[in-house]
Amino acid sequence: MSEQLGTREHNPTPGLAKLYGRWAQGGIGLSITGNVMIDRGALGEPKNVVLDEKSDLSEFKKWAAAGLQNGSQIWPQLNHPGKQIPNFISKEPVSPSAIPLTGGLEKGFNKPRALTEPEILEIINKFALSAKLSKDAGFSGVQIHGAHGYLVSQFLSPRHNQRTDQWGGLLENRMRFVLAIYTAIREQVGDDFPIGIKLNSADFMKGGFTEDDSMVVVKALADAGIDLIEISGGTYESPSMVGHKVKASTLKREAYFLDYIEKVRKIVDTPLVLTGGFRSSKAMQAALDSGATDFIGVARTTAVDPDFPNKLISDASHKQELRILTTGVKGVDKMAMLDIVWYEFQLARMAKGLNPKPKLNEWGVFLKTLASAGMYAFRKRRA
């Protein structure tokens, strides 16, 4: 749910307040924003919002106030992309180790440089500063993005983190980074300000972060005092978070990671969020009734219908299907990143005060994007 609604200076545009105000009125209990980057020298995408000492906090305050309407809550999702920075943004990204992305992604993403220890400590402090500024701006909590192959996820993965110092090797060392980020944030925001994390159940890649690893990290974060854990999975090399290679039995239940979260529930009392695949009141209620999760995460459904939460609550049989997006030409679909850009168009409509357009034509999206930004618009910006 990358909004791509940052200004040239990477402050929030007024449209972000309109968008999140619309979602708040639609019945969302807690909005977790798209990526808010903690370092303006490390952007995941060209129009990312950045929250640091150079930010215009007045625009963030307007965004926060809009997201708090109707009794809703709003938390910025704080992130550093690590090596998942397109090569037209960064010639030399950073990562725990100098290991490139694979599976064809190396064409659009440069090989990273391994971080030095002082740089690691500086990034930890940047997370803490962004969290403090979030609180100052009036947001009601923050979430650390620790999933989907971004920097925190890279540190946790033995595939991507092959350091031999205190930040790599054994899981105890690989999870030192995320625990240090949590501790630094807690020191800045105090005990009463919620801190959550989005964490992979697994990377679903050979030699990557495993389910057993994830259980240990979940327990460590819970023991440290984290307030909310959102379960996801996969990376952009193996995108399980969008249903890649998901079993038919899993799709039927709608929840991609329900089996995993049921195991997590047995070892922690921390409130849990289950995200990925939900489309109906029935499946969501079943997941809640099982006791495995405390929150249901929705995303693309609310991009097509911002009133989706209200409808779910008022109608126990409500369901929303999302159509398969295609121009009919696979090469165009891939070049245009249709599964991302089509939804960005819906967010942009709401940011202008318009309603989403569920039947928005795929060729129209492709041609409008091409007309507004030329071929530059289709340079690979997502791993």
C-alpha cells in the first residue's frame, strides 16, 4: 500500500490527509501507513515520505489529525529499505552484507555495500528519531517494518546477513538489530506510546529466515514489551504476502498465514494482527473467533472500497472480490507494474477527494502513467 504521495521534499502532500481521513470515516480501527522512510538518503521509491530532522512537521500533524477522525488510530510504518532501492535511486545501497538480490532482480537493484558498525548504530538512532517525531506530530503509535525483505528483514535473514560480528551469524546476533531499534524507540517515546512491528513468518526462500527463527524473534520482542505484532511473510524475491504460491486450502480460508499465527498465539500474549488474503466477513470472524488473532489486516480491499470496514461490521455475509488485473498483454502488465500502479491510481483518486473506481481500465492506467512520466515511470522501483 505504497501511496506515492510525498512531495519533492518528501513531506506528506495534503492528499495524504484526505486519503486517511476517508479511511477513518470508512470504519478503519487502526490505519498503518505506507512506508515512511527514516533516512532521506535511503528511499525505497521516488515519492516516499521521509520523517527526520529536515521534515516539515506541520504537514505530518495534518496527516495525523485526519487519521484520528471517527475514533480511529493512525501509526506511521517506519522503514529503511536496505538494498531494496532501485538502481536509478541509489548506485550503492547498503545491507548487512554485500549480497545482491537474485532471481532477475539484480538487473534493477545494485549490489549493496555492507554496513559498518557506526552506520548500523546511526540507523538505529534514525528509527528512534522518526518515532519521536511521529509522537510529536500527533500520531497514536508507530510500526517498525521488519518484513518483506527490507533492512530489518535483511538483518534477520541468514541468506542476506552473513556478518561475522555481533550483528550476524547466530540468530541471537541477527535479531540484535531489531531489538536495538525497539529499545531505542522506547527510550524516545516512553512506556505509554504503542510500538508495533510487521514481521515475516518466514522468507519462503532456501537459506532464509525460517518459521522457527521467527518464533524466537516474536518471543524476544514480546518479552521486551512490544505492543502489537503483525504477521506477514515472504520477500520481493518470493512474494508470499501477495499470494505467490499459496496453497488452495489456504486461499479458501483467505488467511495466508493463519497456520503460523495459531502457533504464535500459544507462546505470546501480545496482541496480534493477521494480514493477507482476507476478503469476507465470514473468514475474518472465523479467524477472530479461533483466538489466533486480535486484529484483521486489510489493504487492497480498502483501496477499492474505503467503506469496506463499515460494511463488514454491519453485514456478516459481506464479501469483496478483487478482479485479476491485466491489459491482456503479460509484458505490458509486468512493465507497468500493474498490480501496484492500478491501486496507486485508486489512492490518488481518494487523495483528490474522489471515490475509487473499481472498473478503472488497465490500459487507461498504463497510458496515463506513460503520458505523465514517460518510460521513466516504468523503471523498476519495487524489488
